[in-house]
Amino acid sequence: MRILGIETSCDETAAAIVEDGCNVLSSLINSQVKIHAKTGGIVPEIAAREHIPVIIPLIEEAFKQAGCDWHDIDAIAVTKGPGLIGSLLVGVDTAKTLAMSKGIPLHGMNHIIGHIYANWLDKEPSKQPEFPLIVLTASGGHNELVLMKRHTNMEFLGSTIDDAAGEAFDKVARLIGLGFPGGPAIQKAAANGDANTFNFPRPMLNDGFNFSFSGLKTSVLVTVRHLLERRDTLDKQTVANLAASFQEALVETLVTKLVRAAKEHCAKEIHIAGGVSANARIRELAGEQARAGHLILRYPERLHYCTDNAAMIASAAYFRPNPCPWKELRAEPNLVLA
Ligand code: KG4
Ligand code: ZN
């Protein structure tokens, strides 16, 4: 079964064609990161407008690279939420128009569930994940822990009560003078820093499965203010040490909860997904803890599948179909995991 995936929930326009949920025939992303870097963050109106001229050529290119035409496509899957309303509308309206005019079934997908399915991409059927498993989704806009017993049985264990992990990376990066998006910038700076320099808090470490990162962010802010009382600017080594110490505190918090959830629910596998799963330190620490706990660790095969992409949306629709008549599909910016 071949599904055309479309994703426009935030600042990436993406189109992909995926066969049987895991075989990626094409996956294209047009990132707006350079545009939003100028403002140090995403301006929703601009993000929405930038999707419009890009989406149709991107879908055409996805067909070309996959060597497919419309006769080869069995369904269209589009992100219906959560996300920025203006951005979501571009993808949803495009998918509705195509589904109606081509007479093809349409699936309205949850973006967070899409991230979860990034761990099925490019994996042969015999090497696919085994249930029960725990997934940590950590992105700019969301941060959840999910127990999966089957494709159709997902139990939501916790989420952030304030900032998401990626959002914390972005805000701290801005605070210490690094670029946007903050995650890759912090990771790069942290490579030359000492994570033991500053003892930042590990929020709610042994307390349930919710996350809270606003206190950690404030702790970095207070430290930076103290440092700037004694000097005019932060030197490169201090920025590196701040980045490394912050990254360690955040990553340790995420991984500790992920592994504890796996033990409590007798899971075989732990998965990390979403933009933060691209982080080298989270992969390293999760790998160490998975080995110690005899768990299988998975993160997306390609960095391209960590951040927003359309292959994960097509995969999610294969394993968790959510057909919807084109007339009824709506963008749902506040859609929750259920
Ligand atoms: O999944 P995603 O593309 O968008 C949302 O759905 O939010 O995630 C983007 C987030 C950004 O906050 C970005 O800073 C973070 O993922 N990110 C990283 C890394 N690469 C991207 N965070 C830490 N380390 C990275 N290497
Ligand atoms: Zn995302």
C-alpha cells in the first residue's frame, strides 16, 4: 500500500511517499529555518505564507523521486494537528483538494503520533519494533511519554506541564547568544564544554512521568545574570560550559523518566522521537541506560526523520488509519494525544 504523506504543521513543508508503512520511496522537506533564524524564532503568519508556493512543487517532486504517478497511490495522509493553525490549513486544504479531485481516501493524522512512527521508517518488516514499548517524543512544541502495547493501544503516561524539551533548548540557546534553532547550536557548543561546570536542576526527576523545564530555564537565566554582574559578555568557553551543563541536565531528566517508565511497564524497547532525538548526547546516554537495563533503544534511522517530515505521517496512517471524508476534515491546532 502506498501513501502520500503531507506535513505543514509548523515551519517545514514536507511531502513523502511511503510503501507499507516503512519503505520510504521519497521524502522531501523544505525548511524555513533560514527565514525564522532572522527573527530568532517562528513567526506564525510568515510560516503559513511560506508553505503556499512550495507545497505543490514539493508533492510533484515526491512523485518524481518515488517513480510513481497517481495510479500508484492508495491514500493521502495529512497532519491535522496539533500545530500552527495557518500552517496546518495549507496542508489540510491541499490534501482535501487532491483527495477530492483524484477520488483517493484521506486520513487526518496527529502530528505527535507521526513522530512516533519515525522509528518504523526504513526498517524491514522483520526488524520492526516489538511491543510493549515506551516512546519519548521530544520536540519544539511537544514532549510526551507514551506506552504502546499495540499499534492501536497507546497509553499516554505524561507530558510537559510547561515548556517542551526542544523549546527549552531554543530558549536557552537564545539566552546564551547561540542561534536558532537552539538544539543543534547547543549541541555544537556543548561539544567543547564541561557539563560539570554548573549544577543545573534535574526537574521532577523521581516524581511521576510529567516533565517541567521552565525552572531549568530560569536557573540558566539566573546563572547568566550572576556571570554578567562580573563581566560584560560571556566568553566562548563559558558559553560552551553553560551549553554542556544545561544539555546534561535536560537529557538526564528525559532519559531517566523514559527508562523508569520502561521498567514500570515491563517494556522491551525504549524509543526516542521528535527533533530532540537528533541530539547526540541523548542518544549516547539512552544507549548506556538501555544496555544496563537490557532494553532495545531506537531512534530514527536518519536525522531527516527526527524533525518534522511527511514520511512519518504516511507511516502513521498505514499502521493507525484514520480515514475521514474530505468534506469533514478540519485543521485542529490544539489536537491532543488520545
Ligand atoms: O519535531 P520538530 O522538528 O518540530 C516540532 O514538532 O516541534 O522539533 C524541533 C525542535 C527544536 O526545538 C530544535 O531545537 C530541536 O527540535 N532539535 C534539537 C536538535 N535538533 C533539533 N534539540 C537538541 N539537539 C539537537 N541536535
Ligand atoms: Zn514535530
